Amino acid sequence: MRVNVNQLTSGYVLKENVYSKSDKPLFRTGTVLNDVHIAFLRAFLIKEVDAEPGRANGEPIHPARRQEKEKKTIPEAGNRLNPSSLSERYQRSVQMYDRFFSYWQAGKPVDIGTFRRVMLPLLIDMIDDPLWFAQFLSGRAMIRSRADRSISLGLLAAFLARKIHLSQGDIYQIGLAGMLADCGLAKLPLSILNKEANYIGNEREIYQTHVTGSYKMLKGIPTLRNDVLVAVI
């Protein structure tokens, strides 16, 4: 059955692949949707999906009866996500960054509008609660993944921009640029990308090209100022 994305909640099972602007599906048949999937569908402006008539746990679904409730509980893309805490919101952003990274690996360009809609809520909330970010940094023992590092870097860049009293617009630009600073890693061969150290021959030089690769991927995006792009390299 066709289900409006505004009515989706965790547990829906996709009956057909969901596509955006390429022949590679956003999500495949059989995916059990969660809040991250649903937020991503909204960010990519997907209006409807073909879903099974029951949830993964067998519970029947009556979308028409749930429409008003879902509009209240699922935020629009560009508004804040609704996890119970900033830490949970951070983890959701990390998961969504991984999804973006897989698209860049497949050759898709950086869609700054979609990236901004997905990541800006976390930046806004961090700016509103800098104490959380200070505690978050002091409590971190290690960076867990590439996506974790990128999101942390963006938040740190925005945090420092706020400390020197830059404008709100500049703070958000710097935060988003920080999150995208390593997007060029998506262009590296997997044999080098997945290495943590012990590079052989010219592998280190190839790895270091991701810096200029990131700049090239972001150059030409009209909403990112050139001085912000220079900070990427």
C-alpha cells in the first residue's frame, strides 16, 4: 500500500525500493524503517513509499487513522528531530552522515541543501546548549568512526566560531563545512580508506589527496563562501 511519508513511524516494512534522483535506491525492499530512515526520506523530499500493510512485528497499520498523530510526532525536514536527548540526536546525525558518505562513494555530488536540512538541527541545538557540548567533549574517550569524527569536527568548529562571536549564519556555515571537511575520503580506494595506518609505498600520499578532493567536491556550491571552503584545506 502507498503510505504518505508524513504518516510513517518505526516498524513499517518497505514493499518496494525507494529511489531519489539516481538508479541506486535510497532504501531497498524489506527495509524495516526507523526514525533515521524516515528523517532521511523527508530530507530527500520523498512524498510516498510502498509499504507492507503490517509492521515488522505483525501489528496491523491503519494510516488514515494515524495521520494527525503522525504529523504531531514526526518533524518536518529542516525542523528538529525528536530523540530524547542531544546525545541521541548526535548519534542519529552520525548514522545519517554514513548514508551520505555511501552516496558520495557511488559518485553522487554533495547535495548541500539536503545535507543542511539533515545536519542543521543538531548544530542549532548545540549552539543553544553549549554546556552539553563541553560535557560531551570532556566525556569522550575516543572517536568511534569516520562519521563520528566528521560530526564532532563540525560541532567543534561551530562551537569555536560561537566563542569568537561570529554571526549565526557564519557559525552554521563553518559547522557544516567542518562536517564536510573529509568528504573527499569517499573518493579514495577502499584498500586505502579502510587502512588505519601502516601505509605502504605511496599510499600515504594517496590518502592525503582527500584534502584537496574535499575542496573540489565543495567548490562551486553557491551557498558556501570561498573563505569557508579555504578552511577545509
